[in-house]
Amino acid sequence: MITAGIDMGSRTVKVVFLEELKVDGAPQLKWGVKGKHIMFPDELDADEAADKAFDDALKEAGITRDQVKNVVATGAGRKQVKFATSDVTEVGAGARGAVFMCPTAKTVVDVGAEEGRGVKANAEGKVVDFAGNEKCAAGAGAFAESMSRALQLSLKEFGEASLRSDKTIPMNAQCTVFAESEVVSLIHSSTPKEDIAKAVLDAVASRVCAMVRRVGIEEDVILIGGMVHNPGFIQSLKGALGVDKVLLPDMPEYISALGAALIAAENNA
Amino acid sequence: MAKYPTEQLKCWKKAKELREQYYINFAKAHEKGGLRWSGSAWALDAIPAGLGNDVYSLTGEPYGATIAVDRKFNKECQDAAESYGYARDMCAYMRTYWGSIILNKYPFGGEFPKPDFNFQTQICCSHSKWYQAAAKLEDNTPTFFIDVSVGAYQDLTTERLDFVTNQGLEACEWLEKTTGRKFNDELFIEAVKNEMRSTSLWAAICAENKAKPAPLDEKTMYSLYVLATLSKSSKWCADFYQECLDEVKDRVARGIAAVPNERCRVMSDTQPPWGFLKVFRYLEEYGAVSIGSLYTFGLEGIWETKPDGTWGPRTLPWEKGIEMNTREEVMRLYCDWNLSKPQWQHFYDPRIKTEMMKTIIKEWGVDGVMLHLNRGCEGLSIGIMENRLGLAASGVPVMTFEGNMGDEREFDLGRTQSRVDSFMETLNLKRDTAHA
């Protein structure tokens, strides 16, 4: 049996197909990833984007729509996926996928483009408690992206640069607009870019950490979402949370889609 | 997927009519030689009632909430207050009230009806400034403040009660001097008894919501509790609550539900974002009924712990054989009654509120709590994250959402619904409506 999860995020559409496994001697291995696909919708509207991403994913995986038994949608645009059989919030899908990938994880930190959140999950990947930013982008990936542009660095360079700094420059900003002003002031005062990058990522980590503290920091901590690709942020997050280790799953952008596909499989069971 | 029978609350229409009449009475008070006064919903309104039966009030918070529903006029009021120089992060009701004075516009028609005096209690950090500033905007309206911030009721001492009582007695003299009217003790005592009836009866109504299915949902309760915030010491308010209690008891006896698909019970906290009460209807799509909150129950309801340990309406003094004859003894009982108000206790220690919330959770069978981090009201939001921690530590599922009871710029409906979706998932609930 094949099921699918589709994550309609604010910037990308991700699709994951799961296939039922029957591994002799390893009954805990029930599901394997049959295929995954990411698409940047550009100018497509939401309906078209969902359809195109799904069709492209099917093609890549070498399967047909008929073979997919259940499709569960997640993400901010989940209601736009007309062909989905049901939907699940990004909070529920993220936790489910994270614990599937790292079964020892108890605290899920999810930092995507639009939102940062902390989730406490149980051993089955079910959400016990959650907290997230609402009106402030300072704890979200989009903020780091915007600040990297201000420094004229790519996101990759931005993250790497911050690792070269050992300075702590407090950034008091609670809001991206004011934070950007602070960054501009730092640029004008000839502060090295790596120090500014670290200051920004420390600030994002601090905002995220405040949300995670609301649900309680219980190890293992796992980070999911686009910020997994930012090594500077990971370093800042460890410091803010006061932990030595943050688990980083494979295919981090797909965790919510994976969670949705798992829920699709369970719904079908 | 209806599980229970439902029907509209019969007294709901009457509650709406009484509310509207209240605002009209205030505006027209001078036409018949009556008096107008203004103060908060927590003002000790039985005291001005001693001036006569033709004395009408305008309570500030319900006035702000009323305007909040009229989003266009609300925006005009907010803009007017901000243009005048008042900061956006101040109490939203207060800004609306000031805006209405500045614009000289009354939502029930005509100019803003300026009060003859302001009569206010102070416990919330905004309350005194509210009427101090209003008095200036109204060309120095005479204003009297009673400081009721003497600590939690559980720590009440004779001296603390004396402190409030003596201010109440001083107020009677101030009212005589200010209005030129003789203070009538009989009217005052009658008003105190009315207020005790109103607030005890409201608690009794809320206690009926312990029943499953809940006979009332919180959105409907807002249309009922508001009468106590307007005029708790009036006979019409007390009589209405008696009528309402009889009807709610009848609903419980017949198993009439507020939400026919009830399968989960939540409670909220603090004032809701008034312009977006549809959030409560959204909950119902999941079969979740909001059975009330400490705010709805205890803003005006007066409660006590019963001999069996449960929470119920506070027993009226005369039911316990207590004499209520002189101004002094009645004032003392009246102040004691108000100081026990549940919604006054968290100002001193959030743990008291957490314990009361846990009582509601246990006795009303609450499955989850939705805390409104209300940027519009510092007074009721103070300590709310401590409450969250306290509830979460005792294993209660809690969600928070940010907003403002009276300033829609600080509320995001889509994001709040999305958060509700996540919370409902944690409670294992699915929407009854087909997937869109």
C-alpha cells in the first residue's frame, strides 16, 4: 500500500510517498519512503501548485494516482489541496514525522519560513503541548533570510559566517523591523559580517527558545524545518536551549509531509 | 452529528432588550430630571443608587465591548484616542471610551451623554487613570474613587475591610455634596440586596453549566452576564437572572444542549476578541463547547466553597439570618461581598487564579483550556502565563492565542483558527464538516 503526504507551505510544496514494508525479523519497520518531491510554485495558484507538485512527484516515484490509497494534506495551504482525503495541521504532522525519524525525540523545534514553534510530543509522535509565534516574524526563518539579504550574503554563507564569530552582540529587537534597523546600525559601525550574522541567529534562537520553554525542554530535542540547513542557527539554538545535542533528521524539509503520509497510512489501516 | 436536542434560549431576546434600554435610559436621564454617572463595571453601583430611582449609569468596559462589535465606529474611536495622544498599548476599552468622548458620538444615537459624576473603584492599573482622563475630557466631571486593592479575600482582615467600608461611607457624603440630593439609606440597602441577588444568581446560572450537555455556551453567556456588568444593583437585573436561572434549570432537566454535537468541553480566559466571536462557532464544528471561564463566571458572579467542597453561588446574608438595617452594617457586608469577587484575586497572586481555574476544570468537566493573551487588558492578562504553567503542570491541555478584546488590529482570525485546529487535534477531535 502507498500513501501520500503533501505539505503546502508558504514557499514550497513538498510531497512524500510511503510504502508499506514487510521486513522479516524487523517488524518495527513498517513504512519506507517510496518517493519525495519538492516544488517552488513560483506564480502558480495554490490549486495548480498542489496538482503539479503531486503529478511531478508521482512521475519521479514511477507510480500512478490509482496506486496511492490515501492523501493527507498539511501546511498553511492544506485546505487548498482538493484531492486530499483529509488534512492535519503542520503542528501534528511535524511532530509525527519528527518522532518517526528520531524516535527518542521528545521536544520538536520547528523553524520554517513563516513560523517557529516548540512542540512537546509523546512516544507515538502525538502532540502533547505546543507554542508558536503569532504576529512576530523574529522567530522565523524568513527573518534570517531577510537579514542575510541585508548583509549581501547567501543563506548558506550567512550561516557559515556566524560560526566564525565568537562575539555576543545582544539584539534587543522583538520585531524584525527594529532588528533590521539594528543590523543597519551594526553595518554602519563596521561590525564584521560574521558577528552580525551570529547576533541575528542568536536573536532568532532566543525567540524560538522562549516558545520552546513554554512547553518545556525535554531531551532529546529535534530540529525540523528549513533552518536545519543553517549550521550557525543550530549552534545558536543549542546555546539558547542549554543542550549539547540537537537531533537533525534526514530530509528536514519533508518532515511534515512525511508526518502527513504516516497519518494517511494510519487512517487507512 | 447532533447528539443532543437543542433550542434557543427564550430569555436571550429579553437580555438584548434590557441591554439596549439601559443605554437609552442613560442618554435620556436628564430629560426627566434624572442623574447620569459613569464608572467601571466593578464600581460599587449600589452606592449611587442611594441618590434615587432616576439615577442611571454608563459602565465603561461593556460600553467598550459594545462598540468593539461595531468595527467601523470602534476604529474611529481608537483613531480619535490615538490622535489625541493616547498610546496604542493602553486598555482598548479605555481608548474606545475616550475616543467616544473626543468624537462626541454615542453609538445609540446623538452626542456622547456626559455623566454628572464619575464613580469608580480602583484595582486594575487602568481604572483610575481612565476616569481621571475622562473627567478632564469632559471639562472636569466630579469624580470619586474607592480603592479596593486591599489584598486577596483569603487574607482579608478587619482593618482591610474597614479601609474599604469607610471609603464607601465617605462616598455617600460625597454624593450628597456633589449632587445636592439627600442620600436615601433605604434605596441603598435595597440596591445592595439586588446586587447580592444578581451576582449570586449569576453564579447559580453558571453552576448549572456543570451539567452534560452544557445548557449554555459561552458565546450566549456573554449576552447574559453583561447585564450584571451594566447594573448589578438594579431590581430588573436581579429579576432577570431569576427568570434566566429557572429557564436554564429547565434546560438541564430536559437535557437541552447549547451545542447539540457536544463531545468536548473547553474553557476560555479573559475577555474574548469581541469583534470575532465566530471563533466560538468554529469550535462547535469540532463538537467543542466553551462552558465558560473564570472571567465569565467570576467577573460579576460571587461564589463560595460549599460544605461538600464544591463551588457554588455565595449564600445571601439574609439567608444566614444576618441583619441588614443600617447604612454602616450594610456597607460593610457590601464591601465584603465585593472583595470576594473571584476575578479580583489574581491581582495579588496568579496562583489563586490557577487554583480557581482547576476547580472549574474539575467540576465543569473541562477537557482543555484556551487562554486569550489579551493585549487589550493588562488587568485580566496579568499572570496569565503563570496560569498556563500551573495548568499545564497539572496535566491540563492548554493553548494560547494572542489578540485584543477591543482592537482588531491585534487579532488574526485565520491564524487563531489554525491554532484551534492544532489544539483540537491534540484533543483527538475532528471537524464535523466535510473536508473543504
